Amino acid sequence: MIEKGKTAILVVDMLNDFVTGALKCDRGLAIVPHVQKLLKGAREKGVPVIFCNDAHLKGIDHELKLWGDHAIAGTKGAEIIPELGPEASDYIVPKRRYSGFFHTDLDLLLKELGITTVVVTGLHTHMCVRHTSADAYMLGYKVVVATDCTDSFTKEDYEYGISYLKSVYGAEAYTADQLLEQF
């Protein structure tokens, strides 16, 4: 169950480059309506929405050697897709590695907000969602994954990622509708 007043939504890499650009994920398009619904309901109930976004430094970041240029800070590719906002009440945490926690102020922000549970959404369940969830777990947060608000390049990667989050981090898994009933 979700503890009211102690939960935040983390939106991982729902950026132009991940949904329609340099690292386009067609499956990412399919989750947009579900993420929209979840964010709308969360905002209405005062649940913090935090975007954890790749914002790479061109020619420097280690990740670019593996994946090529994507989500370069200050470019359109590094912007949140327009369907999701952000809105004035939302928070944006730039990241330069897979995890939203690695060398960012996400943990500090969550602590200042009094958050103990994170609901993880976005792309990709076997990479950035996984690593963000790993660090959340290691830092003592309860991890919840929104199953219809996450995806990966392939169905196999998605299923592997969800299974991993549940078995290794004890993540609870709910749909957007199920989560909205708990807020």
C-alpha cells in the first residue's frame, strides 16, 4: 500500500530523444497516456512529481561512448516530452548516468519532501528505471513500479526489468489506475 503524504512519482527519461528522437522507443509512445493519467491524478492529490532526466555533457559523459549522443543538456532532445509537462509544481533532477540518484540531489530533495516511497515510471525498465530503483532501495526507500507507465525497447527487456525490480528490490507493482486509487 502507498502511504499518503510520503510518496513521490519519479518520471525517468521521458524525453524527446528517448520517445521520438536519437534513441527512439516505439514502446515508449504507448505508455504516454498512462503516465499522463498518473501524473494528472498525482498532481491533483498533491503527490510530488519529479522528472529524472538525462542531461549529458557532449563529448564528456561516459554513457555517450556506449549509446552515442542523446539527451545533450540544453538541446530539444533533452527536453521532457510536451505531453507530460512539466508543470510549475514539478521538480526536475538532471542526471548524467542511468540512475536518477547517482551524483544528483534527488535523495536530498526526497528527504526534504518527507518521502519514503517512490513510484518509478518511464524508460527503460532494464536500465535507467532499474538503476534508479536500485539506488532508491539501497537508500532505504520503498520502491513501487507503475507497470503500465514503464517500458523498454523490447517486451523481453520490459518483463525482465519488472521481474528484477520485484525479486531483487521487493518492488510492488501496480497499474496507474491502481495507484490512483491509493493516493
